[in-house]
Amino acid sequence: MSSWLSSRFFICAKVIRIEGPNKSALRIIGTLKRSFGLFREDPILIVPFILPAIFPIEGILANFLSYYLTVSTLGDSGGLPAMPPTPFIALYFIVGFFLGAWAWAAAILKVRELEKGNRLGLKEALSEGLKKVPRLFVPAIAGLALYVLMIASMTTAIIPYILAGMPSSTQDGGPSVIVLQLAIGLLFVVTLYVATRLRLSAPACVLESNFGLKTSWRLVRGNWWKLFAILLVFGVMSAIISRIPVAGVFLRGLLVEPITIAALALVYFQLREPRPSGEEHEESL
């Protein structure tokens, strides 16, 4: 009887361990070290990001959004700068978006093979990654939408501090402004939380037969702060490199972006479940 109870307890404990969130599964330092180590093993990982780095759509979008939100609030005293034709802007974003998704897919596939001890050639990675691009558009669009919300809320939140130095006629004040600021701050926090929960959508989408959104939401549960800490490291790197004159934005896309994608793929491999035939035990060591 006691052996039967022990076996039942062991089975239940194993099920709970597999199905529940493993808060200790994600290793921050190990992931950071391994993500840099991957590029020493296979420097070709950077190559798919050469063209996307020429189309830094997120940085340009953030600059345009921040600028026009500020101008719409403070007014346009000197006139808006001449804008390129709308078809050109649309084509620029479409090309940049496509190249970025393609580079993500190829890099994730190469990281998967490196983790298996293999090395996937660039031609094979790009060819296989191209097949994943249409499905990858869904999490990529979701991520870009969340990014726009964060930039918009952050920019709107700092506008009152800009207004503090303006003439009193431009300041409304009052409780309504405080409420608005609190709402904007809450929007930023919620958007940041959701965006982090969905950051594993790309590797899940490339390596599984779905869009990866539900998988990412499930895997990050219990590991949000650890994933956020990893992303924060790359965010600081990105901010520093982006300030390099002339070439900063290009270098950010060429150097930081592929390392970030590699790290996200590594996080996905650490957190995915269930794993077949004792694989989960081996990877946890």
C-alpha cells in the first residue's frame, strides 16, 4: 500500500513539475553568456541582419511618433520638415518589416542547430527561414503594435514636463491632468508587461506550427522578471550603441539585434515544455 501511494505521489509530483511554471528554469547569466558565445561559434549569425540594419523601422517609427506627438501638443512654430512621399514611406516600412522577419527566422533556425551541436549554413537558414516569414508576420505585427503603444504613452507622459517650461497659457493643470498622467502611466506598464510576456512568440512561431503568442504567454509565466532583466541588458546596449554618431543606428541593428534574437531563442529552449524522454532533466543540469 505504501509503495502504491509513493508511486502515485511521484507521478502527481512529476505532472505538477512539468505542467506548472518553472520559476528557476531561466538562467539569466548563463543565457547572456551563451548568447554571446553563439556568435563566437558561428559569426555568420550576423549576416542576415546586414540588410535589416539599413531599414531600422522601429527607431525611425519611434522618432517620428515622438516628434509628431510633441508638435501636436506644443504646436508647430517653425513648420514641419518636408516628408518623403507616402508611397515611399510605405514601401520603406514594408521592405524593412519583411527583411527583419526573415533575419529573425534564419537566426532562430541557426541557433536551434547550434544548440544541437550542428551548424546550419547561411543559404539553408535563409531558405528555410523564408518559409516561416508569412506566419511570423503575426507576432511581428503584434510586437510592433505594442512597441508603438509604449512609445506613444511614454512620449505623452513626458509632454507635461516640457509644458512646465512653457508659458502659462499652454498649461491646463488641474486634477484632469493628474488622472490623465496616471492613465498613461498605467497604459505603459500594462503594455510593457504584455510585450514581455509575448517576447518568445518569434522563436515559438518559427519552431512550432502556430503563431507563438499563446506559447510565449504560457512559457514566460513565472519568469517575467528574469526575461525582463535579460531584455534590459540588451536595451541598455542598444541605447549606448545608438548614440554613436552616423553609424550608431546601423550598428545597433547589426550587433545588438541578432544577439537579442539568439537570447530569446535560448530562453525559449529553456522554458519550453513538455520535453520528450527525459530531455527536460538533461537540459536543467
